[in-house]
Amino acid sequence: MSYCEEVCRVVRIYRSPYQTGWSLDWSHGKIIDLYLVAGLNVYARKKIHFSSHQVKVFYGEHAGKFYFPALVLAMTSGPSIAMVLQGEDAVARVRELNGATDPSKAAPGTIRHVFRSAGGPFNTVHGSDSVEAARREMRILFNGP
């Protein structure tokens, strides 16, 4: 197993139609800065626009849940930045930096708190919840390992 497979994270940054007052480029730079200051490195990065099919594959484990249609709508509403971050204990560190999944419960200073949606529960960032999930997401987004 390569070093990247052991420590990488996929983080997806997007701007939902409910978020106001900041652009993808501005927020992207601010969010990347938070990861870099925390000692993580950007291994790969690209701008993408998800199709409905891609979202359904990426978030397949959520299909059938009440929020899934809104998730698909939010993810296809505009461009996203997909990144692979690497660093020691990257999974735990990125989860801590991102904050609670529910932005209203995210601790002050976390990415999900600072960049929370003005009109809904949509997350600004996604972080893989395990090394296995990161590998799967890298294959989907980057045709990686």
C-alpha cells in the first residue's frame, strides 16, 4: 500500500445555491489555507461539475434517505473542487477541521461552521470517513488507486 493510500482524504468543496456572499474561488482558497496551516498537503485537486449520475454513485450509501434528493440537487447546482489531502493521521485531522456534519452543530472555527449555508443544512465540505472510503472516492473522482 502506498503512503497516499494510507493517509489521503478526499475533500469536496462546493457552493450550494443557498450560500451567499462568497465565491467558489474565494472560499476554495480560504478552505485550502486552513488545511495547509494544519500541516496537510494537497496531493491532487481539480474543479468538476457533478452530474446527477456521478452524485448518485458517489453518495450511493445515502440513496433512499429523505435528504437524498436535496443532496443531489445541491451537488449538481454548481462547480465543486475535489481534492486529495495527505498528511499523518489525515482522516482524523480533516474530520476535526471540517467539524460536525450538521453545520448548525459544528464548533466555531471549523470549516462547516465558518462556511455554513445561509438557508439550509448543506455542507460546504465533504471528508471521507475512513481510508477505505477515501480510496473509493479517489477512484471515482481521480481514477486513482
